[in-house]
Amino acid sequence: MEHTADIPNNEDIIREEHLPNGDIYIGNFHGPVPHGFGKYAWADGALYEGEWDQCRITGKGCIVWQSGAVYEGEVCGGFVEGSGTSKEVDGSVYNGSWHMSKYEGMGMKTYPNFDVYEGFWKEGLQEGLGKYTWSHGTTYVGNWKCGNMSGKGVMQWTNGDLYNGYWQNGLMHGIGYYRYSDDTSYVGTWNKGLKDGQGILYPVGSEIPCDPLFSELFGYTNNSPVVNIKSLCPEKVMFLILTFVRLFRHSPRISNGNVSVIEGGCALSQEVCNTASSSTEGERRTEKERDLVYEREYMQGVLIMERTRYWDELKAMRTKNWKQNLWRRHVKGPGETIYKGHKSYFLMLNLQLGIRYTTGKITPVPLREVRSSDFGPRARIRMHFPCEGTQYTPPHHSINFFWKDYCPMVFRNLREMFKIDAADYMMSICGGHSLKELSSPGKSGSIFYLSQDERFVIKTLKTSEVKVLLKMLPKYYVHVGAYENTLITKFFGLHRITLKSGRKVRFVVMGNMFCTELRIHRRYDLKGSTQGRFTKKENIKETSTLKDLDLSYVFYVEKSWREALFRQISLDCMFLESQSIIDYSMLLGIHFRAPEHLRSHLDQDTALLESGNSVARNSDDTVNPDEAFRQKGFFLVAHEPGSVSGAPGSHIRGSMVRASEAGDEEVDLVLPGTGSRLRVQLGVNMPAQACLKVQDKMAGSNEDYDTYEVHDVVLYLGIIDILQEYNVKKHIEHCVKSLKYDPLSISAVEPSLYAKRFISFLEKVFPEQQQV
């Protein structure tokens, strides 16, 4: 019998049923169960009227909850399922698809404040392509994730401003183009809503070189109209977004701009472009003026550098693929993603296959203490991986190879010790994503690979380095087990791939020191030696790893932290000295807080007195000590485990540091304006002050006097490159170089002297705070 939501037939059995819990059903029955059309009233006041199927609420109907909310549409198995319309108590209205009583699929929602979202949903949140129109007229068209603007998208403000680029968690993040209402334009990258990095400002009347179709769609030139997103129907909106996605892959990319989006609407912090000359009153610019652009560099929304350029001059300075290079650097992070056809593609597949196999094989084995037999070159797993697969290995699409996994039980215990979950480890390195290849920052010629989540670094090793690691591994295991805050490189696996040609490639998997949501603005590799320890200025880039003589800052940290830091450095150096290791270095990463929060010029006495605080510089260069704490670039607060942001890196094991200003409690680092709250550990997320001595001329005098430029910074540091023994070859190198250079200035010195020089140099980099 066919049932509809209309008045039931006289042939149907209609009766009223009172249930023991107080619920009431009035409607059709099929035998003993409700079937057809009926009304169900819950004891708490909720009501359903509609179709039933064998005692299940299924079909079309209307639900009224006791709160007053109403739904009318399709239901299935007691859940809102299919298409329908809901009206909430707060006045919001949703019309679209549902799944398991949540918004799912295409739908439109009108909010109580008359904002409107039309697009795709997932589990009750905006997900995928969609259009959001604020009640005041601002419109966003683009991608969403977990209810926030994330991915590629276009926002147009009511004042005529337009941003076309990438978003993350509701903020501009990544490469983008911003056109102000006066037709001034900026092409660059954003970091959490703020310009951060290099970019180009195009004054009014400038022609922006980019794809013509891209310009036509989004108004990139003066001759093409701005897209009126509000006037587009949903189908055209989706077509526009898909076209935008295709074109943006090849659009010009440079660096970061200054915008923030706030809940309930959008607020733009627009810089005043004093250097851009306006073309008002019909005044025509000369051709030379039309080519004038401004190359800028920002740090967290603050302009720190500007150069006036002509476009032809700027193009000549760039390499042929400068757009692609900037895209890789700013949007996809460091390194080049390994794609099919890349020279390292099959090597990457082999590495992922081998790690997935051996990690999966060793993980089920019950955890136990390591034995002496677990160490050494004979403690290994060997396996052949033919393309067609074997009884023990799966078939694959790479090339045939032999796999060797050194000391699997030891490295399994090390991963457990460093709190690396086996599933996370495999997913990070061997999941559905490719690895990224990094250029080697040193002279070793090693190739570095980075997991897509940037938690792990994989480095190729020489045979001699593998031997050193296997030799030191028993003592290394004891050392890192005894000192949880060790700064020494954390090793998670040692492997070898043998290809059909006979070529052997050895890898070690390590933790990435710079696995952080903060941007690392400067990197230094510090050994304590001076011979050749500098970088040519023409070779310095933002991603360059600088050396000892390039470092012009000293860093002040809390006294107890400094003591703990050098206590651990001394212990680590003692271990390395006992293994006759030299050529290791301190890798130092620096994140500068925004200059508007942290730059100040102080005389020498004030710098020493205020070395624990950072003060913003006022327009008259005076310092108000009472404002110091309020204007700091970061704050330390008592640790709250549930409030820490960001995924833990490979350094999760170390204990947290305690701060005197927080009552000697464990502390988190809070960064104003970013929403970030980070764990503070020894060498990880460590707040400090970077102090740079500069010389100024005293007014009315030719005499110089010292002033100090002070920055709030967040530091990341660890000891790397610990696989070089002081052997006969290094002894000969020392003797030869000593004939030409100061013996104490060269890197190759005997281990005890190397350790003392290393610590002595770092004590100058991290001096004690002086009391006045």
C-alpha cells in the first residue's frame, strides 16, 4: 500500500497509542507498529508529524522541538536525512541537504544578523566551496574548512577593497593579491592575516603583469572590471571559484600583506601608501612613472624595508622561474615536493615502502629493554622488495630494491622514549603525501628530505657516518635516556636501500628542530670557529643558513633558563667528546616578533637595566617603563595542557621550563595577535631578547655613542652534525690548515678543545644579564 503525507485512507487503521514513558502516537498502524502517516508527541514537548515506515520515522515530515525550532523535510531512521528546511529559535534559517541530523552537502543558511552562506557543508560546518555575504555587503567566495575560510578565495569589501588569494582559519595566509579602493595594489604573501615577507606595491595606474584571463576575471588591471560577486547566481559563483582555482596555480606570487578578519564581519587594516603618487584630476602618468613599483619587505604586518624600482629593472633581477620559486617558499613551505618524474621519486617510494614495512613489523613486538645484541651492524632486518611482491612484501609501482633496517629494536625504543607514536610516524613519512627535497646547507653533499607535516627530516649519509652512528649508538641510547632535555639530534631510524644497479643509499630519520607554526626568520649554524665561517652577502636569502661571523646579535634569556641551557650543553659536549666527535654545531632558529611591538633604541645603561623587557619605540624615541609589560611581543602564562596550540613536534618529550615571573611555575608562551599558545621547553619556543649594538651620531657632535636595538624573539636550538670523528684525516687537515691560519680558528681541532671553544663561543652569544 502506498502512503503519502496526505490524509490517510479510510482503509488504514488509525488509532491512538499512549506509551509508558508518557509519549503519545496518533496515526496509522501496520499490525502492531506505526506505519504510514502519524503524529508523535514526546513527553518533553517535542512533536513529529509525518511519514513512518515500520515503526521508524522515515519519509517526509515536520519536527517541532520544545525549544521552538522547526524542521520540515526528509527524515530517515529517526534522523534528519536528505533535503529540508530548519528554522532555529535565534531566527537563523537553513535550507539544503542533511546527513545524520547535521548540515551536509549543498545548502544555504541565513543567520540572525542577516549574513548569508551558500555552499557546501560537512558535519554541520562550512566545508568546500562556498559564498558568504555579510549583512553590510562584504562578500567572500572560495574554499572553506571546518567552518573557516581556508584555501583559495576572493573577498570584496563594501569600500571597494578586494583580496584574491589564500586563506587559513579565517585569515589571509599565503600568496595573494590585494587591490585597495584607490586602485593601489599589493602582490605578496600573508601570515595569519599580516603581511610577512617580500612583496611588490603597485601605485595607482601601474600595470600589473599577470595572466590576461586572470586579470579579466578579478580586476587586476585598470581596464578590466571588478567582479561583482553579489550579482552572481550560485552556479556562476561555483564556476568562478573553479576557474580561479585553475588560474591561481600559475598566477604571480611574491610575499605578505596586512589584513585581519574578525568574527561577525571583516575589518581591514590598510596601510597608508605615502609613496604611491595618485592620478587624480585626470592627470596622466608618463610611461616611466607607470613602470614605477615599490619592492617591500614586511615582518608581521610592519614595513621594515622599501626600495623604489622600475618593473623592467625588477624583472631583470629575478630568475626565469622566480614566481614558482616564491610559490614554493611561501605557500608550500621549505623544499620542493617530489613529484612523479622527479629524480628522487623512486628513491622516495622505496624509502616509504621500507619504513612502512619495518615499522609495522617491529611495532607489535612487546616492548622490552634493549640488549647488547640489539646494537651493531649485525642487528638488522633485510628484505627484498620486487615490484610483483612476495610472500612477505606487498606489490608496488616503484623499482626493485633491497632494504636494510639497522638496529630496529633500538630505534623502536628511541621513538617510544621520544613519545613518537608508531602510527603517526608512518603516516607522517609514508602516508598519502610525497616528501619534500631540501637543498643541502652544508659542504657534506648530503640530500635532505622533509615530511609533508615537517615533523621529520631524512638525511642521506656516507658510509663513514653510518659506522660512527652504529659505534656510538649504545652510549647515545644511554645519554638521551638519562637527559630528557638533551639538545643533541634525535635519531628515529637508520636504513639502507640497494638498487638493482648496485647503488647503495643510506638514510637516517631525525626530528625537525624547526617544526613550529611560527615563521623562522633567521637560521644560524654556529661552531665557535672563525675560519671561513661567513656567508657572502649576495648569497644571503631568507632561507639561508648563516654562520658564526654573520651573527651580530646577542640573546638574553631568563637566568634560570640560561643556567639550565649551559648545563645541558656541557653534558652533551662531554658525551660528544667521549665519542671523539668534532664539527658539530648549534643550529639556531630565530622568530622575530613584529617590530612595532619590540623595537627600541636604548642607551647602554637602559639596555642593561631593561634587558628582561622589550619596549616599543614611540614616535619621539622615548621609552615609558610603565608601558613595557603591556607592549611586549609575547607573554608568559601558567601552563594549561588543553590550551596549547599546534601539533607537537619531535621534541615533545622534554620537560617544560619554569619562569620566575609566573611564580616559578611551568609556563606557556602567548603571542599577542596570533592566538598562539606554545609549550616552552629548553631549546624549543624559548622567548628571549635579541640585542644588537649600533652606533649613532650625537646631535651637534661628530662623536659616536653606542645604542642598542632590542627585539623580542622566540628561539629554537639544538646540536646537529654529530657524526664526524676526529680521525687521522681530520688530524692531517688540522696540521695543514695550521700552517696558513690560526690553529684555534679552524674547525678541525681535537675533541676536548673543540668542546671548550664551542661552549665559550655560545656563552658570548647568550651572555648573562648584568645588573645595574
